[in-house]
Amino acid sequence: MKCILSIFLFLNCVLVTQAQQKVSNENNVVVSPKDVLKFKAAKTVHYSDFGAKGDGKTDDMDAIAATHAFANIHSLSVKADAGATYYISGKERTAFIQTDTDFGTAAFIIDDTDVKNRNAPVFTVSSSMKPFKLKTISSLKKNQEKIDWDLPTSCLITVTNSNVKQYIRFGLNQNNGSSQTDIFLVDKNGNVDMRAPIIWDFNQITDITALPIDVGQLKITGGIFTTIANKDESNYTYYNRNITIKRSNVLVEGLQHHIQGEGDHGAPYGGFINIAECANVTVKNTILTGHFAYSTIGAAGKPVTMGTYDLSVNRAVNISFINCSQTNDINDSKYWGILGSNFCKNLLYDSCTLSRFDAHQGVANATIRNSNLGHMGINAIGSGLLTIENSTIRGRNFVSLRPDYGSTWQGELVIRNCVFVPAGGKSISASLIGGSNSGQHDFGYTCYLPEKITIENLRIEDTKHPDNYQGPAIFANFNQEMTGTNYDEKFPYVRNSKVILKNITTASGKALIISNNLFMFKDVKVKIN
């Protein structure tokens, strides 16, 4: 505290959407000229420089926020004090990170037992560059290669047509859908990165925004975070007391997140690492924790288990999770699957041991390799190329195409050099690709079975199975009522797939079958190499 003449901290509400504007206004930090020069020479500031006690009892959030505010102004890195334990209370306060931050060996206790604003992140990683509107662009076409706009730098473009609804959800969490949405990368000349192409036709645009992409990578390393879980009623009132990343080109490495105090009820979590509206983010060598899964009454008026996450990715491109694991058993069903994502492109799991991969409201291109996935397995809908290789999957299906969004994948599925343990070794009639589509619900888009499915070098550990088990099926029975030509699909499910099989072995000794519903998949062509 000696180095500081005064710190005036304004504790007003900080909304996530105002993060860009509030960095300099939230903290009027006055430091002596001598100490400014000292910090600049060191190129680093510590939380203790701005009054943090690090004793695990004193609320250090104001000092943490002030440290980052000063560092942002002067382009200094931030380091937590070695061995410190920072207590963060439930008051409304967000620290904005715009420079490299090393949490090191420090511990952070985030107390969610009495929270003033459950939607206020603890940390927001933000860009100093401001988003701007592209008001003269009125339409876009699928796979369009260029937009008519010169930009100051490469940008992530987000586009919405609120007059069109897609992802009209079916089932216990039914809803009226989301506005048509897309995200894509362009260079400063407006050329679209075709590795993440535009996937919809936009006949009308109600909002189109350019988010400038920072050239340099921002690094966040270390830190042992523990959330003391909330005790709220078990309703869809998501807690977002987290690290929110809304800047492109970010590396998170060596972080740990633990959870304490979960009881017989609580509100769900929206992800401790929450990545949104950005590109090129890598989370590496990180340890996470699955949350207890609580139940409530869903939109259909029936009990439903609420999704609750430690990882969340929304409207983001090129997001990688490398060598990530979790503290609890990936096969323990009392913990919900660890990842939830919406409107993403190019998601990657590499060398991960986690309970679930999930693409909720769609992903364009996803890769899972060298990984072990637990009881919730792989859940996905979307388009492009879905690749799973050198991995062990323990879900009910090898891949579950989400029924609540039409079990659609418009593109290709590749499974290579993998092991499938159906339902984690429980007795079950195994099927590789699960899903459901009655043809009676309008999801806001045409639904597709993958047009090409390649399965090579797959071992199916199906020792345990019911007595009437015919053998593992390529496809589950997606529609038990579709047994003949008299069945009328109001919204036809496109199923003209081609399946290529090579070296499939089973522990049961039973051969692979197409499906228990041969009529539904009669147009699928299977080739055995």
C-alpha cells in the first residue's frame, strides 16, 4: 500500500456487455509518479501492490480489479503473489484483463453463497478494440467468399436475422427457437476464411457486427480456483461467476477449477471458463470439475435435469481444448457433462479426459482426438466434418445426434482408431449413432443424416448386453413408428447416407447391423472394405 497515494473504487454495476467501455471508468487509480516508473521498469504489477491481502479471509476483489485496471492503461503484465489465497465475495465486481496474467500458484476462493449479481463475471478477458456495425450489408449467401467492406484489421463477424427462427427445440425443454445466427472470420479486405464458411443464406439481416481480432496472443497462466457453490433454488437461473473470454487470440494454460459445498439443491452454472464472441482461443493443461446435476420442471411441464457446465463456448471460432481433464469421475452420472456450446465453428478436443463433448445449437466442423470421454459421450448437431480418432468413448452411443434439435449433421462423420464402451460397460443394445427424428416437428431447417460416414479400426466392447441382442447397430431406431411406406413425414429427414466400414471388431463376437429399423434406413448404402 505504500506505493499508492489513493485508490478510489466505484462499485457500480458492471454489465458484461459494457466491458469495453468500463475498464478505465470503474477504477480511478492514482499512483505516485515514482511508483508508475517503477512498475513500468518492472513491466509487471502484483495484486499486493494495490492492497490485496491474500490471507483467504479479506475480500480482495477491489484490489484485484484495480491492479488490472492500472495494468491495462500502462500495458503491464499482472502476477498474483506466490502462495497467496485471495477471497472473492459475492458483491458485484468484475476485473477486466487486457494484458498477460500469471495467477501462478495463488489460490482464489470464489464465494457464491451470497451473490448480488449472478451474471457478473469475476474476470472478463476483453479487447481494447471496439466492435462496430456493418450497416450497409443487407444480405449474405451460404459459402459466400467475400463481403463488400474494407476493414481496419481482420475481424470476427457476427450476423443475425431476428425474423427467422432456427433450432426450434423439441422435447422437455421445448422452445420457439433462436434467431438465425452465423459467425465467420474475414481479413481486412473482406475475404471470408473458408475454413469456417458462412453456413446459412441470410435474405435479411437485422444485425451485423465486426469484432476486431487482436494480433498478439494474450496469455493467462496458472491459478487454483475454488467455487463455493450457490444454495439457490434449482431453477434455470444460471450463475456466471467465472472467467469470461471475449477477446480473440487467448491462451489459458495450467489453470485449475474446483467446487465445494454442493448439496441437495442449487442453481446451475454457465461455465467457469466461458468463451464467447471471439476466435482462436486455446485452453491447455487445465483441470476442471463437473457440477452436480439438479432437476427442475421444464418447459413441457415435466421434470428435467438441468444442464450445468464448467466449460461453455458460444458464438466462437477456432476453439481448442488440449490436455484438459476433470477432478471427478468422468463416468459418474451425478455430475453433468462438462462442456456446453452453441453457434460455434472448428471446435477441438485433443488429449482430453472429460465427461462430455457437446455441440448444442450447432457446430460447423469438430475434431476429437487422443481423448477419453465419459458417461455423456459425444452429443452434436451441425455441419461440415466431424472427426473422432484415437479415442475411447463411453456414452450410450458412440455419437449422439441430439434429438431435441432434429439429429441433424449436414456433412461427413469420420471415426478412426477408436474404442467404444457402450454405456460405460453397462448392459445395453449398442448403437454407434444415436438420435431421433419423427419427421413431424419443424426445427427451422432441413435435418440430415451424415451424407458420408467412414468407420475404420473400431473396437466395440459390448460384452454386456440383453438376451435379445442382435449385435451393435450402426444407427439406433430413430423413429419406431416409421415401419412402412404409409408413414408421412411432414418435415422429411434426409437419410441417403453412404457408410464405409473397415476392420470393425466386437467383444460379443456379433456382427454389425444397420439398424433395428431396417425400413427407416433402407436407402443407406453400406460398403465393407
